[in-house]
Amino acid sequence: MPRVLVSDSLAPQGLEILAHARGIEVDYAPDLPPDALLERIREADGLVIRSGTKVTRDVLEAATRLRVVGRAGIGVDNVDLPAATERGVVVVNTPSGNNVTTAEHAIALLVSLARHIPQATASMKAGKWEKTAFTGMELSNRTLGVIGLGNIGRVVAQKAQGLGMRVIAFDPHLPDDIAAKLDVDLVDFETLLARSDAITVHVPKTKDTAGLLGAAAFAKCRRGLLVVNAARGGIVDEKALLAALESGQVGGAGLDVFEQEPPSKDHPLVNHPKVICTPHLGASTEQAQLNVAIQVAEQVRDFLLEGVVRNGVNVPSVSPEILAQLRPYLLLGEKLGRFQGQLCPGKIEEIEIEYAGGVADLRVAPITIAVLKGLLETVTDRVNMVNAPVVARDHGIKVIESKASRSDDYASTVTTRVRGCVDRLIAGAVFHGSQPRIVRIDDFILEAIPEGHTLLLHNHDQPGVVGAVGAIL
């Protein structure tokens, strides 16, 4: 029976989904200390976390049964993704559960910055009436620069437009036509810095985005810039931000996240008069917590019981509907890969996978992974659908994927070509919608069901061979 450890607090509705799933046992132990987590994780097939639990390499190495980690929220910087992938553990998150909540919080920080609302509130509570001390900035007709136009960034852009702001965005991964539909000008990073009256950050923290807004960036901005970070601590360089605040280059900052959380009581930004800050409240509404709890519970349940991956961080996501379409091709791909691996006596240098016909219109990434899984099963017993690409890379295998609109003899074919120890082509097709077949080996056309024990032999076309082999068998 799969056992799911929930090591951070989770809304009761999420726990009920797991508890009522037939065949799943729930271990609810929020706020586990690291030592207890190392012990408890040994018996877990699934792990549900929020931001509190740190899923380190040590935790993953101790988790001998672990198959899936579900993060209730969008950020997975508390999960060692390379280590999870190496060990074949699927990591999923809930990117849509708190989009609106986080976007609203970013806008609230921006409006509060522009009108000095927290400072004015504190002044009045101290018995003062300092009307002229808190002259603010009108946001209408100002330019907001959005860094990252993903799920949250798009909601921020929409709400900022509702305030009458002009919105520009930097997102190198977003096509121009999608930005145009959002009525947002897509610009490069330098242009965003130069044109923005306020900048808000909505990207994950990676090696490329860490310190993205630093001293060099602030120097290129308009004087008096407002900065909002409700994404991840460390994307805005805190030392550079402090210096820019002191010099007046940055007029104010609204921070919901910090490099170290919680920050120290004497943190200079927390205590700075031009900074308003909140304790990582971006997703902290009842609606958002309920949404992510339900979503992560359903995702972990469906993966453990049905193999369905939704919102996969380190493996392609596959919905139940798409999985139904892909399932016969996943089986075929794994059989083709296993056949290739068993026929190769030495090092494989390259595998090329060509999808032709109707299958080329499907999401073929999971099929490619299935081929690699089958191919590498003869090399290691630690390969699965999560870590197969990593294992292939570690073995120096070059993977080439291609598509063709037409298949010569069948509605759809999957063709694999291995180079290295041998140069061999094996192709397969799916008959009648669900029946995998091997239809070609090198230049030989055939029709073979890839089941049970298979013997492949080459012989000259002469009488007596079939009888002799049959007698031996």
C-alpha cells in the first residue's frame, strides 16, 4: 500500500482526498525536524510539502521507496531537483493554485509603496497627522515593468492595466503574439530597466535569475524607481537594493520574500523607512491554501495509483486524456528501446527516434523517455521514466528526436536507430489503436508481437534452418 508523508501543514480538504483514496495510507506529521524527517521518509512512497520542508539530497537518499514529491505551491527551490531526478523521483507543483492571490499581493505592495500607506498608518497610530510627509505617486499613466510574464505575471499585468498603467515586460521565453494578446509590450531587459517607473518580479529563482536586479541594473533605471518582489528572495540583490535606496536611485521597495527567511530582526531592509515588507504572504489566503491543498493531493494520488503526471517539474506532464492516447505508444517505445539495448553488446553512442504519421501530432516527449528507459534497462536497474534522460546523458548517449508528417506503410510509426556498438534500425507501429508491433528490423519488413521471449537470428535462405532451430528449442 503506497504511503504518503505530509510533512507540512495542509488544508483538511487535501488530507481527506488522500485519506479517502483506496490503497493509500496517509502519515500526517507537519513541522518535522530534519532528523525525524530522515527517519520518517524511509517508509514513504509519496511526500507532500509546502515551503517548510527541505528536500535535500540526504533526504532523497534516505527515501528508498519515494516515487513522488508534491509541492503545495509553485516554488520548488526547497527541493534538490537534480538529486530527485537522478533518483527517479517525480516532482510536481501547483502553479495555478495561487496565481491570483500572489498577483493581488504584488499589486497591493505596489499601491502601498506609491501612496505610503503602511508608513502613514503607523504615523496615525502614533497620534500624528503628517499629511504633507506622505505625498505619494499616482500610478495611472506610469510604466510598470514586469519581469516574467508567466501565470502570475500575466495577472499582475492585467490588474496594473486596470489601474491605468502602461505595462511592458521582459520574458525571453514568451512569443510576441501572446504578449500582443495581453496588450503588453515585450522588450529586452535593458529597455525595461530604462523605461519603467516601477518593476515587479515574477520569475523563479535560478542560476540565471539570482541577483537579476543588482547594482548594474539599478544604475540603468529611472531615479526614484519602485521595486516589488513577491516571487523569490535573492532575485533582487539585497545589498545592491539597500545601496540604491540610500542613494535615492530606488525610491521604495515592497518585499514579500528575502534571501534568508525569516530575516534577522536587525535586517537593514526590514528596518528601512522606504521599505514595506510582509512575511512571505503572497499565497496566504484561505482560497489559495485550499486550492493548492486540493491540487497537490489529487496530483500525488493520481500519480501513485494511475501513473498520471500533472504539473511535472522534472518530467513531462501527462493528463489522463493524453495518457490514454499515449499509452500504447509508451509501451511500444519501451519495447523498441529494450530490443535495441539487448541487441547491442557494447557502448551506444547515439539513438535517433523518428515519429511519422499521426503519432507525430501527439506529445512525443514521454515516448522518447520510454524508449530511453527501455534502452538503458540493460545497463542499469536504477532507470525509470524520470531519470532516463539523465542516465542517457551520463552514459554519453546522444539523443536525436525528429518528426515526419507521413508514414510510408502505416498510419503511424516510431523508428529507432542506434549507432555505436552496432548500427541498427528497429521500427514499430500500433495496430487497431492499442496493439504494439515490431514492423521493421534493418532492411527486413515483418510483423512481430513484442511479448514474451523473442529470439532474433540471421540466416541464409536455405532449406532446413527453421526445422533445425525448432529442434534445438
